[in-house]
Amino acid sequence: MSNGSQSQINVIVELGFLEKMILYTVSTLPCCVFLFINGTMLFTLRRKTVFRETSRYILLYNLLFADTVLLVQAQLMYIMAACRITLTYPVCGVFTMLANLTTVISPLTLVLMSLERYVAVCYPLRHATIITIRKTEVAIVVIWAASSLSILTRVLLLLNFPFEDLQSLQMKRFCGKESMLLNPVSDLYDKFNTCCLFVSAGVAIICSYIGVMVAARSASTDKASARKARNTLLLHLVQLGLSLSSTVHNPVLIAIYKVLDRIIIVRIQIVLYVCIIIFPRCLSSLIYGLRDRTIRPILLYNLCCQRRRSISVSVTPGKAKISTCITS
């Protein structure tokens, strides 16, 4: 919510008490539910050895971790704005840089996950050699390092702002991404970095999809595996689009702010917040948790708190098999 909280809360104070409570509930309840789902998914991925020793599950864990951190940060910023708590520039800078860090990590992880599916379909015999646990861990470290470098650049640009000319470091507005774009260079870098990130990620995923489509026509390719990989890559592209939509949240609100009534804008903001900021951060859990036959029974068991079960996971070359035995 760091991208939209400051403008939203300025208007929300004009609403009645009952409508305020309804809007707070509508925005907070889904976040709590999605945090529970994400937390359960993260717990599930760390519980079994098969998940800790399979590259695509390791990448999925990294994606979920980044999305969960961003979800927590967004909701925390929303609560502080709702309570009309203003921060100092250094504290707000930490929050916004954390949001920027996880925003960069998510699309880069989606690219790695797409390349992993491409290798699995196009080079099935070499998949175990090309995609190893060691290489996957190194790739994740590179992603975090590249993201951190981007944040360091933002910090250096931010330090050029003459903070000593301010009467106080206490912010007069609510903390948000736009509040920390204090000079034209920072704003230009933010737009350039976001554009390059999502364009390159989109090209990589589309190229992987085309590669899988071409390989699917080969007689030696497993048609079922190619079809599943193709659907997964399409979902990656949808996830990337949803992540991109969250970056244009505030510009869209600024545009409609000029033509609509302020009260109506608040209601629209709540819907946009839930649909394009909160919901995409839970989409990965729902997609992979319910589609993947290896994860699904364990995830449902953890989510539903069913009767005690004995769940064993055995792995054969190229396949993962789960056997579930219900005990009284």
C-alpha cells in the first residue's frame, strides 16, 4: 500500500465512521487471509526434503518470500497511514527501499522459473545437469545482489537531495514511494529501471514460451510435459503483468482523481489495492499450491488442519510421487 496510502487516507477521513470501518475491513481482511496462505505455503516448501532439493521449488520459495515481505510492508504502511502516523525521511526511505527490493526480485525470479521450465522441456536429458541445486542457489544470490545494487543506486541518488535545508526530517505527508522521489533524477531512474526490468522479463518469458511451443512439435518431446510447461509459462506472464500493474497504481489514481468525486475515488482505491497490489502477492501460492500434485495434498492438509495424516513423499527420476495414509 506504500504506492497509494498517502492519497487514499487524505480522502478517507471525510467518510463516515461506519463506511471507514467497512473499507478498513475490506482492505485488511484479504491481506490477513493471503498472509496466512503464503505463510502456510512457505512452511510447506521447507517441510519436505523433496521441496528443498528441487530447483523449481527453491525458486518458488524465493518468489513467495519476496511477495510475502512486500505484502507485509504494504499492509504495514496502510495501517500507519490509516492511523495518521507520519514518519521521518530515513525511516520512510527504509520502507520504500524494501518495497523496491522485493519488487525487483519477483520478476527476475519469474524469469528463472520460466527458463527452468524451458530447459525441462527442450533438454530433458540434460536438465539435471544444467539445473542443479548449486546453480539455482547461485542464481538466487545473483538476483538479490542485482536488486540490492539497484537499491544502492536509488539511495545514492536520494542522498543528493539537500536534506540540510529542511527545517525537520519529519515528513509532512504520509510515507509512500512518490514521497521519496525527491528530485527529477530519482524519478527518471525509477521509470527507466522499471521499464527495463519488466520489458526484459517479458521478453525472456515470451521467448521461453516460443521455445516450448517449437519443442512441443517434435516427436521426441513429451506432449503432456510440454503442455503443462506452456500453461505454466502463460501463468508466469500473467503474474508479471499483475506485478507491472502495481507499479502504475498511483499514476492511474492521479489521472482519475482529476475527473471523479473524492469519495468515489476512495472506494475505487480500495478495490484497486486489493485487486492489483494484494491479490497478485498471493497468486503464486494459489497457482502452484493447487496445480502441483506434489504440493497440493500437503498444502491442503496444512491449510485445513485436517485429521492427523501420515504423508510420505518419494522421488523417482523425473517424477515426484506422494502417498497419503489417513490414520484415526
